[in-house]
Amino acid sequence: MKKNTFLLALLALLLVVCVSVGPALAYFSTFTRASGTATLSLEHHTWIKEPDFDEEFKQIQIKNYGKSPCYVRVAAFAPDGITLALAAGDTSGWSKDGDYWVYGSVLQPGDTANDLVLVLGNLPVLPSPSAAPDINQVESFNIPVVYEATIAVYDPDTEAYKPADWGLKFDLIGD
């Protein structure tokens, strides 16, 4: 009798262990931790070219060398008193928005934006060569140009690109 009770208790314990192993294995196979690295490519390559400076114009060319479409904008800085503006009747697709000139179209990979031609106004009147024989008397100045690009996000619902989001940031979350 004691032997049967012992075997019955052992069999019950074995049954409990066998029944609980399945959920325990499921827990260990569902919840796991991984380590290592992954490469994430969110880049776009654009290129800016400034041909030789003309005394009255600043010409800027931008090309998208990346793999994804993007929007571009340009900021140019002139010395005090000198103004920068688009030529009258300009139809290149550039428009002024705050401190930037923004290209109105999405720049597809491999495409070049229409040239941005800025007209310099209020230039100082330089003396004639006979009045200023020394070249060091002529004041020189620079027009620095900074440009930005942001990825153009396609909206499949409207089958068009969303407007440019110049504040777009990517947060990378780690352990």
C-alpha cells in the first residue's frame, strides 16, 4: 500500500512537471535579448557648386547625389548694405521664405535644381581705375552660402510628397 501511494505521488509530480514545462519553454523562447549592431541608412547626398563670381550676380547650383528624393534650401549672407534678391521675372522654381531661398520642387536622385541666381543690389561704387591705381584700395567682400537638404517623404494616400519638414529629427534609442 505504501509503495502504491509513493508511486501515485511520484506519478502526480511527474504529470505536474510535464504540464508546466510547455509554458515555461514558451516564455523563454518568446522573451529574449539580442545584442549586436545594425546599419541604418537615412542619408541623402547633395552637392553645391558656385561658378565664378560675377560682380552683380551670385549663381548657385545644387545636385542630389543621394538615393532618395529631397527638398533643398539655401541661405546666403551679404555684408551690411548689400541686398540679395531673385532676378525680376525669375521662373526657376526658387522662392524666398524667411532667411532662406527654397526650391519649390522635390529634387529626385541624380537631378540638379534650376540655378539659383541672386542679384546683388546696393553695391558700393568703386572708383575708376585711374582714380584708384592701387588695387589694395578696392574693398572686397564675400557672399557665403549655406544650404540644407531634408528627405522628401512620400504619402501613399495622396500619391504625392508631403511638404518639407525642416524640423525633422531622428531619435536613436539604445539600451
